Amino acid sequence: MSGRLHRGRLTLLVAAAVVAATFTPVAHAAGPLISQNRPVTASSSENVAFPATAAVDGDAGTRWSSAFSDPQWIQIDLGSSAKVDQVTLAWESASAKAYTLSISADGTSWQELRRTTTGPGGTETLAVSGTGRYVRLDLTQRATQYGYSLWEFQVFGTSGGTGGGETLLSYGKSGSASTYQDDANCGGCTPAKAFDRDPATRWATSPTNGWVDPGWITVDLGARATISKVVLQWDPAYATAYRLEVSDDNANWRQIYSTTTGRGFKETLTVSGTGRYVRMYGTARSNGYGYSLWEFQVYGTGGAPTTPPPLPPNPSFPGRLVWSDEFNLPAGTAPDASKWTPETGPGVNNELQYYTNNNNARHDGNGNLVIQARREVTPGSACPVDPVSGSGTCQYTSGRLNTYGKFNFTYGRVEARIKVSSTQGLWPAFWMLGADFFDQRRPWPYTGEIDIMEHVGKEPNKVYSTLHAPAYNGAGGYGSPLDLGQPASSAFRTFAVEWDSSHMTFSVDGNRFFTVDRNVLETTRGPWVFDHPFFIIINNAVGGDWPGPPGAGTQLPQDMVLDYVRVYQ
């Protein structure tokens, strides 16, 4: 037994007893516990047994433990603004001597609540005072040679503690603009698209007469309001110089904010003003195009707000199994039709295979589903020209399955145990696509795409996890490779994502190698478009823009073998 495991197991029973004894009401009147089972992210985890979620699960016998280095951090998303009056830190023996506790409204600008260089360990009950949505612990000096470890990180207070109940006032409201775009590049990009809380739609100025300065957009809040915050989620056509203004009559304007150093992406601005109308008035563009906003959100009190549809509830991790396919049907049986629909016909992305109606997808009788890519002509079909044969008739067949209409879902832990195919020109994938692709016929990438696993045969040791959205897609997707140090096809591996309203964490065999923080994504790349139902896709593609076509060294047939697919919420 290693020293690391020995340390964790010896302390478990004693420390759990201490924690259980100390989780009692404290003397001063704190608000209720508001952090339990909320989304939580951390700089690292020692391993899969000690996830960040264990620090907010209310279980005194589970814990988060970090990597064995400085600095580290752990952050809780309370879901909405709250007035925080107490924080309890229940440390395992691997505690912090030096740390800073902070709170933030937007995850970017932080107010310090407590700082110490003499942390005592044990259970610390801290009386604090602050208002915000995010609570963060920055850890800078360890008490032991190990990492940092918390049985519980508890935040107490009152939800909605923004003094007057700060509300989204602009949702669904009417607006006007200097111009707007409506063509093949941006159809119906009217002012209303900036107020619909849909991060995949946008307002843009017209390319015929609107790519000039100034350019502006105005929202009518319906009644006079006190405005405390404005959020601008910019398209790459953003303003480097602009003013925010308010008006009572949509004619006479008062400035409440101005800048000449606008940086684009997501800007969360604290402001103060009153009026019925709010205007963004741009005076200098970032490039040769016009002005464009995915979202223009106004917060405050008063007005005539329309309540937007609620977001789905966040899951807890690892969660409860809500859907699975264990692939335990007899040998030769097609995929379970109650769970999977085969997609048939030629592929996309210049792929060379013809997807068949389950001719290439069969159970093997040993608890697996096999999707086989093989060299097989489909008469009467049309594919990009195959460089091996020189033919434009599809020279390969394979399988692609999806769960659309049979299992669509929002948030959770999604995992599959897969032995990938791998040879030049192969492209196996386990991924998800927004259900609005079929529900609303919304085109890609506006639906959003979550690639849990992609592998291309020309890079035998690597797998990739990537997000695609209107502002980051294709070769510009937001993702990360993982070098396995050995061929990806050498063994079964478990590919997973944990997904909620504030983050996604991708892992292979429990190794969490890529985390997407919503706030970081929105402030550096573009809108998060993942708060709606998705469905699962598994496919074994041949050729395509990324892997390139098969060549002389390509070995076919190739099997993508799935042991199971599971979803937890």
C-alpha cells in the first residue's frame, strides 16, 4: 500500500468523527446553508476518489483533496446572488496555513472576506459579510507535505441578498437600433435577439449601411427602473469605445458608463442610473465590420420585467443513474431501437463512408456493441472522391447512432467505456449535439456540440475533448487533447464529462484533464450555449477534413467497441 493511500485511510474514521461532532449550529445567528450540492470547481483533485463535489455534498465522510503543490483553489457557484454571513471549513489533516476567502458577483472581480497565514486546521467557523454568487478559497501554503483537503466547505446566508432583489429587466423586451442585419450571413439579426437570453442568436448592424460609427442599440424596459448592472456578450464585431446611457423618453440621454478600451467578449459592468430606456452607443469598432451583441442584459429594480424560463436544475456528481445501455443483447442483434436511431446516408465534413441502417452495428454477445468501418461499396451513392480508388461512389460503410427523441437531457455525468478503432483515415467519436438541431432545425454550430471523445488514426496516442458553438467551432473549437502515452486503441477506456450550468470537466479513466469554466469561456472565447437539452451520438467515421482519407497503410475493417453508455444526474 502506498504512503498516499495509507494516509487517507488512517485519517478517515477519526476525522469523520470529529467533523460529525463539530457540524452543529454556532452561537451567532447565521443564515441557512446555501452551498450544499451547488456546482463547484477546483484547481485539481488528487484523484477521482476525492472530487471537488465531495466538499459540498453534506457527507462528513467524503472529501475533496488537491494535488500536492501550491497554490490551489476551490470555488462554489451559489446559483444566484446571496448575502453570505458565515463560512465553515472542515479540514482533513491536510489543511491550509495560508489562504484567502473571497466572494464575487461575476466570478471575475473579487471582494476579500478573510485572509490568514496562521490557519489552525480542524473546523473553522468564520463570521463574514459579503454579497455575491461565487465564493472562492485561494490556498497558498500547506500545513503538510500533502495537498489541501476539505471534508466540507459550507457557505451560510440568504439567497437573493442584493439589497433590492436585482432582477434581469431586459428579457423579452422590445428594442431599436441604428441598423440591423438580415441576410445569408446573419438572418433576422434584429435588436430583439440581444434581449432573448438565447446565447446563439445576436443583433448585428447592417453590412449595407451599418458598418460605420456610431452604431447603437436601445432596450425599452417597459417602465422606469433603477439600473445596477449591464452585461454585454459581444460577437467579434465589438466596440472598443462606447457609452451606456439611460433615458426617460428615448430622446434625452444621460451617460452612466463609458470606455475607450472595450475588450469584447463578455463585459459585466456595475453601473448606477435610472430610466426606462438603456442604450449602448458605440463610437469605435474593433475591426472593419459593424457592431454585434449576442446578449445585452440589463439588471436592477423596477421596470416591467418578464420572468424568463427557469434554467434546468443542476445535478450533483457522481449522481444517480438515469439512463444507460449495457449492450447485453445476443450476438448479431441490432442496437436497441428503444434507445438508438441509426443515421443513414453519406456523412458530413467530407467523410467518405456511407452510414448503413445498422448493417455495421451489432452486439457481439459478450456485452459489447461493435460499430464496424469497412471497405464496402454502396451502389448509387455519392461521396467525395476516394483517393485510394479514385471513385466518387461511397467506397466505405460504417455506423452512426443517436438517442434523439428517445433520450434528450440537460446536465449530468455522461460516460462510455470504449475501445476505439485506429488506423489512418479513421475518426471514431462519442459526442452530444443540441436537440434543437432537430426540434427547431437550428443549424450547427448554433445548437452547440460537446465532443466527449474524438480520436483520429493519424495520431494514435491522442484523444480530444472539444466544445463547439457559434463563436468557437471547427478547427477553432474550445478543447484539449490528451496524450495517453500508448495507442488509444490498445484497451478499453472510460471517457466522461461532468456537465452543469457553470462548468464541464472531461476525463479519461478518471484522469480529469480538461475543465471548462463558464465564466472563463464567456470572457475569452464567446457565449456558453449549453443550457438546453442534448442527445448522444456514437459513430465510427472514415475520412473527413480532420483525419484525412484512408491511404495505402489503412487497415480495414476496424471496430469501435462499446461496453456501455451511461448518464447520471
